[in-house]
Amino acid sequence: MATPYEDPGPTRAEVDAWTGPAVLEFGADWCGHCQGAQAQIAEALAASAGVRHVKVADGTGKPLGRSFAGPLWPTLVFLTDGNEVARVVRPTDADELRRALAALG
């Protein structure tokens, strides 16, 4: 996994104030599902210059992840101007992610 998950990462207030397109990826560095999804995530995001991608460590007591209610890892939340427009949980292919990226506008 090239980029580790940020801990603690941004606050919900910071995320809500973001402008433009963004992807929040919730997971854990030790998570096998997270590790397995990295190639598909990188492939989908490669063609999306200008989309902010922030990997945030999630788990018990992590307020940002709990505020987005991500039950499984990785959970990717696609945001436009701080508002959720799409979500992908445990992606299995890059096409699933590309469809969510298209929702960013």
C-alpha cells in the first residue's frame, strides 16, 4: 500500500467545507480488503486529475468514519463541495469506481 491511511485525518467540519470533487477512502493499513483494492482505486483515480483523494484510518472511536457510517473497509465516499454524491464499499473493479467518479460531475 503506497500511501498509508491518515490518522486522525481531517475533521467532519473540514470535510464539509471542502470545495470541488473529493474521495474519502476509509480503511486500515493492515486490512486485506483495503490492500487488495488499491490497484483498482489507483487505476480509476488515474484519469481523474483534480479529484482530492484522502485515505483516512477508520475504526472504533474514529469520529469521521463513524459520521459517514462506513460498515466495511474500504469504503469510498465521493463528495462534491462536501456533500456525498456516491459511495462504493469494497470495490472489486475499477469500472465500479469510475461510475462513482462520474457522479462527481
